[in-house]
Amino acid sequence: MLAIVILAAAALLAAVLDQPLPPVAGKARASDGDSLRLGEARIRLLGFDAPELAQDCDGADGRPWPCGRAARDRMAALLSGGAVQCRPEDTDQYGRLLATCTAGGSDLGAVMVAEGLAISSGRYWTEEAAARQRRAGIWAGGFDTPRDWRDDHARPQGAFGWLPTFWPRI
């Protein structure tokens, strides 16, 4: 009898924990090219990876350009159009919601990858192929994948993390 009660309690707990996360919507601001803040919620967008804020990429002429800042600025422009709608799927180890979001009816991940300001990481393969073919954004020259860049540039400890190289250190 005790085993049945324990199994029933475990099944009830599993059902409660398996509930989908509710959608979130509102005015958002860009943190970088693949994450945003919507009120107090920190959201990491799923399916793509944008250059890190302090990351530079090589242009078609071989000269570096601030691709991380460009990705963040484009995300900010996409978010400036009004309300953002996000469908969270999970949370990550940092407590951020992992979500797919739209703004102005456009999927933010699809736009960022299609414009060559991010790479696909599980979704948006068609958009990446088209951006590569057009040599859009980061595909115009050389670049480290955001994952490789993070691996090669250990995040500094403290509140400031990776500040862009132009940012004065305090």
C-alpha cells in the first residue's frame, strides 16, 4: 500500500513539474545578439548563436569589424518595434528562460541568421545556407564560431564580464 502511495505522489509531482512554461510578452531590450531581457526575465533565444559582444569578425577585405556589437545592435532594432512574444521551452543553468521569440510577427532567430549575424545551432539551417550563399554579415569574411570564441576567451570574473575592447576599464 505504501508503495502505491509513493508511486502516486511521484506521478503527481512529475505531472506538475512537466507543465509547459507560460508564454511571456512585453517590451524587451537586447542583452546581446541572442539574448534579451523582458521585464525581470532573462531570455536566451533558442536555435542560433550570435557572436559575443566583444567579438570581432573579419570583413570581406580582411579587416576586423565588431560583429558582436553589430549583432546586439540589430537585435535591439528588432526589439524596438513593440511587444515581443516568447514561448519558453526550458531554463538553463544560469536561470535564463530558453525560448523562441517573435517581434513584429518575425521570428527573431530566423532574422538574425538570415542576415548573417548569427549561426544556426539546431534550427534555421535554411536561413544560414542563404546567408552563406549571399556572403551576408559574418559570412563575408572569416570568423570564429561564437562557441570557439568563448572557449578561447575565458569570461573574466566579476560584474563586467566581456566588455568590448573599446570600453574603458575602470
